[in-house]
Amino acid sequence: MIDGHIYQDKKAVYYTLGCKLNFSETATINKLLQEAGIRNARRGEEADVCIVNTCSVTEVADRKCRQAIRRLHSQHPHAFIVVMGCYAQLKPQMVAKIPGVDVVLGAEQKKDLLKYLGDLSKHNDEGKAFTSSLKDIRSFVPSCSRGNRTRYFLKVQDGCNYFCTYCTIPFARGRSRNGSIASLVDDARKAALEGGKEIVITGVNIGDFGQTTGESFLDLIKALDDVEGIERYRISSIEPDLLTDEIIDFVAHSKHFMPHFHIPLQSGCDEVLRLMHRHYDRALFAHKIERIKQLMPHCFIGVDVMVGTRGEKQEFFDDSYQFIKSLDVTQLHVFSYSERPGTKALQIDYVVPPQVKHERSQQLLDLSDAKTKAFYRQFVGQQMPVLLEKSKNGQPMHGFTPNYIRVEVANRPELDNHIVIVKLGDLNEVGDALIGEIME
């Protein structure tokens, strides 16, 4: 057992790649280390500990992880470096050989981080990896942490049982599991006591909530809606086949859930969806969009789309593009397919050339930009409540309306984490926000 006093006045830096869930978990780890006496390193200080929380959704993500580790080792040559997250779970031995790495922790081990820090003595040889097999990844590590802005991120679920052909997440995160509604409601209450006004509900496949406890996602959001002090909830991302009409109906009539959904589509072509082993067809997806817009015409809907997956012939992409164009959605999160070792997608013969992937991606990004700007312009001249976030160096403050329109206002530091009424004007120069005027 390590004496906790050895960590007093030690300094740490954190580097996180990937999804909102990773950022939530890093914030929880940060809090854990601070309670042990390890403070955050200030700018220019050399750290004693470096924590890298990795992503492995694409080969680009893997490369960024390796680059981040090497950069931190260069900046903090004497620091004890810990690497965790999806890349660490999938490629532990490869990560352990990166110069400077001391410990690699898998999905089941990261909850016991302090045990692996020891006395922070660096290893002279390559790092040591501690991981578990897929069947042994069973723990649910709770997390409800404030990000670097105003909102909190509440982790309600981890892992995935879907095994889509292109995806390694089930191998990196394990099977679907979750906390209890009672414990998650308690986490939300604590966030409210700390002054939190908005919570983003996160997880790997949150609509699958209940695999551990026998509860349901609908039951969860009903319970969260009654927590006093939290004024806004957002559902980060939910699979279309798990986004039931009952969930949509509840959000439309709830007290605190915002008219904002993020729904992964991946492809608007049924042939490609079958190749991906997705759990729905485009008719179901279209129904969900129509249902949302019927009940919440002003709702912001973000959609994940993958381009260039194996098997996506030109006619399949064209079919997908036209379908997406026809949808009343607000924004597309577009990313290119990246081959992942061990996935079933590698068995599909047709390979899309990189240049074609790039061209298809740009087509969808242009479509997304047009849809987002058209959505924003519907609300010019209206007055809406905006939760403001602090800015740096006197720059304009930003915040979001209930339906996730990004708004830019003059800097008023005293209004950080306050909801104010703002009159919405035209798009700013960059085109990523509406210029607003705070109504006194």
C-alpha cells in the first residue's frame, strides 16, 4: 500500500483524445488525483505524472495517440506516464514500447489508477501493460464531471453489444453495462449542488441502458427530469433503433430535456447498412426524424455519417446522399471509414480509394453546412434563453439555446454559467454562430 503523502505537491498533466465519454472519465481521474494530493501542472511547469486517455476509432486516432505520448515525454522527460483508453486496451504491448510510457491500463484496470502509480518511479525498461480479456471487462466506473466549459457530463453506461462490422469499440470497452438509476440521480444531485445547470448524458450506447440493472433508459431520463437544480439535459448520442417513440414523446413534454438529439445514421443506403450490420434500415431512421419534428419542429438533430466504408459503391453513396438530403436534420458529423484490424468489414471486397473518400466527405460537409445555416436563419430575430460560457482574453462569450444554436455575445464574465435572454441576430463572420444581444 502506497502512503498517499508521497503525492503531496506532485503535478499532473492530462491529455484526452476521442469522445465526450473519454473527457468525462478524464475529469473524474483528475478529481481522484487531486484528492490524493496531485495538483494540475501550471503552464511551463514540468509534470510528475502524465495521464493520456486514448481513442482508437480510426487509424488517424491511433497515430494521434502515439504522437501525443511522444510529445508529452519530450515536454516532461521525468514524468511517470500512464496510458489508458481504447487504444491502450486494444494494443497494450505496442503502447508499452513507446519511449517514456511506464504503465498501460486496460478498461478494467483504469478504475484502480492509484494502485498502478506506485511511488512514481519511472521504469528503466519498456512500460508494463495491465489489461483484461473482453469477457472480463465488467466494471462500471461512474463519472459525473464538469468539462472545461459550463456543462457536466454524466456517464450512465459503458460498452456495447452491437459489434458493427467496422467498429472495435466493443473490443475496447467490453459489453454493455450501466450504473443504477438511483446512483445516477445522486450524481446529478451532486452536480446541481456544485452549481451545475446543464448535464450531457453520455455513454457508448446509452439507449441500451439497463443491461446490468434491468432498468430502462426511459425510466432513467424520467428520474433525472425530477432532479432539482438541473435546468437542462442533453442526450449525447442514441442509436435510432433504441430511440423509441416513448423517449421522443417524453423529451417533447419534459421539464428539462432539451429539443436536441444526436442520432448515428452511418449510411442512408440500406445495402450499406446491411454490410455494416446496423440494427435498422433507413425507413426506421426517417420515421424517427419525422416523429421528432412532428412534436418538436424547432429541434436540433445531429447525424453521424460514415463515408467510404468497404462495399460503398458509387451508386450506394449517391443513394445515401439523396436520402440524407431529404431529411429534416440540422448537422452532419462526417468521418471517413478507417480499416480496423480484426473487424469483419475487412472481409468485404470492394475498397473505396482514399481520394474518393475525400470527395464524398466534402460533399456531405457542404450539405451539412447548408442545412445548419438554414436551420440557424429560421431563428434570427427571436429571443431565446442562452446558457453562457466564459471566454478567454476578452473574446466574445458563447453559449447555446435550448435547441443547440450556438450564440456569440459581448464578453460579460459575470454571466458565466448563467441563463440569459438573448435576441438572435445574423450569422457571425465564420458562420458558426448567431450574433446575439443580451436583453437586460
